[in-house]
Amino acid sequence: SSTCNPIDPNKSLAWRQLNKDNAYPTEGATGVDTSLLYEIGVSSVSPPEHLKVHPRIERFHIRPRLKKLQEGTGLDWATAEALAFGSLLAEGYNVRLSGQDVGRGTFSQRHAMMVCQETEQVYVPLNHMNTKRLHQQQLGKLEVVNSNLCEEAAVGFEYGVSIEDPSTLAIWEAQFGDFYNNSQTIFDGYIASGETKWGQQNGLVLLLPHGFDGGGPDHSSCRIERHLQLSNDPIDGHTSAMPNLYVTYPTTPAQFFHLLRRQVKRNFRKPLIVAAPKTMLRLASATSNLSEMRPGTCFKPVLDDPTVHDPHSVKRVMIVSGKLYYDLAKLKTENPLGEHVSIVRVEELAPFPRRELFHVLSRYINATDFVWVQEEPRNAGS
């Protein structure tokens, strides 16, 4: 097998425009002009006058989003997602979002489609962006599909979408992270290994809500450990420039915004596993500013502790991934020894960001205690 070179499949023009085999991977800019993002955000919650939205949608979704966009601060997860979708549509990419109840969002956070309370007409605001800047541009289309509870068929179909057209951001969202288990055949036999077997890249994004919030075994874990076991990222320190898949656990809306845009702004395609949030969707401390999505900003595989003012005073470095960071950060502010602790977030687990992590850790020259912290059981998680 080491000498076998599979023949590339016949590729469409869209695929041929991406990188050739063994070509150096490059990534396009993911930041966007904030005035355009503001217009997109307003459009995302602007139904037509004849459509009567539910009063709770008006009160708890539309008005808060408009207020936060006006202030440019406190943007939540769903808003960042809408800005990512809208900005990609503005650049001519298509976005397809499927899964169980994705139009509303499992946790009533998204509302990508709105339903008239009188006629039951369905309206997708991002498909009707009408801004001065986008007036004569060829916009992409957002396709929102509430699929049924047959995960193997649904994920298999979305894998087909992702290999059919690399200019479409294909996303499948599980209702809870472990619900992907009925599609493990698709994961193992196609998503994780299709490029090795057939030279067939795919850029499918899988949003798997994750977090130990007392919801039981099938409502808590997206099995991060299993996806890491599927990754060919080496553990001996030698970096692999092009792994077979990416595994991430972002902790801020801006990070998620850049992740989604990065997925199609690259000159190659790889599957992206996102341990998606549940409690972080509405956590006041898990918000971002519009400025964190402006030109020049990008996804960061490692986030240093923003509260550390004197790195030389740090004795303990806690390395964590995911929402547990916010619990630790709260405890740190309440503990008198908190000033001697740094909490470093690993946002991308595969490929493991060794270089970025070493760069951050090198600041703490007086630290003597380095610990990995996770909320998952010891035999699970990262």
C-alpha cells in the first residue's frame, strides 16, 4: 500500500480550481468589513412587512440582535453564525444547513427560517439580503433543510453534497452530539478515509452539540475522543501539513465565525468536526465584538489567557478545551491565588497546534505546574 498511488477521479471545473495534489495549502482571509457585517446582521432578522413573526421571536431574537449589532458588542453564537453565512453568500458561495430542527435550532437559538403565524409561510431572511453594497452582486443561496431522524441517510447525503460542489458550504448539525452515532459508517468509510482511498476531498462540516450539562449519556458527548482516533495527526511531534480531518472545540462566536469562513476560503477541502456549544449559546461571557471579525482577524488554534497581566507571576498553567474554560475563569476571579494561574484554551485539537501552544507556554517562564483539565470522563474527551 505504501507504493500505491490512486488515480484521481475526474474532477469538475470547480474542483480543478482548488489545489493540486501535494500543492502547498493556502488559506484566504476570513475577516470581513464590519459595516458589511452590520448590514448582513440586520438583514438576518428583517422579515417582510406582510410576515407576522411570533411575538417571542420579535422580543427575544430580533430586537436583541439589532441592539447588539448597533453597539458592536456582545454578539452571541447564532449572530456570528448568521454573519458567517451571510458574508459567504455575499461572496457567491452557497450554504446548505441540514439536520433535525436546524431552521429554528435545537436550542431555539438560530431562527434561520421564520414562519408566518397567520399563513405558515416560511421565509429565509438571508436569501433576501437587500443592502446597498450587495445590490448588483450575484449572491449565493442559503438552503435550510429540517431532515428526519435517519442520521446515516442524512449524513451520507450531505457527504455527497460536499463532494459534488466545493463552493457550497455543506453543514450537518446533530440535535445532540452523540446522535451522529447512527452514521458512524459514513464517518469511517467516507468522511475520514475517502481522500486516502479515492483521492476524493470533501469539506463537510459537522456541528455536534457537546457539553456535560446533566442531559444524560446521549445528550452530553459528541465523542471527541473517537474523532481524534480517526485523525491521522501524528503524536510524536512531527507535524502533518494536511491531516485527513479537522477537530475543533471553539469557545467564542468570533472563533466560530472564522472557522466557517475558513472552511471555504482555503484552496483545499477537509472535513471539519465542531464540538458545538449548548450552554455557550446564551452565556453572557461567551460573546464577541464585531471588531473581532474585521479584516486582519482570523481563527486562532490556541487562545492565551486575556486576564494575565504579568506572565512572570504565573505558577500554574491550566490547559483546557471548550466551555469548561468559562467555569474555570469564574473560579479564578474568585480565588485569591487566581493571579498566579493562566488558563490556556486549545481551540483546534486536530491537527494539534503544537507550535502555537509552545509559543504561548513560553511566556510563562516561572510556571512549574502544567495541567490538562476537561469535563469529560477520564477515558473520554481530548
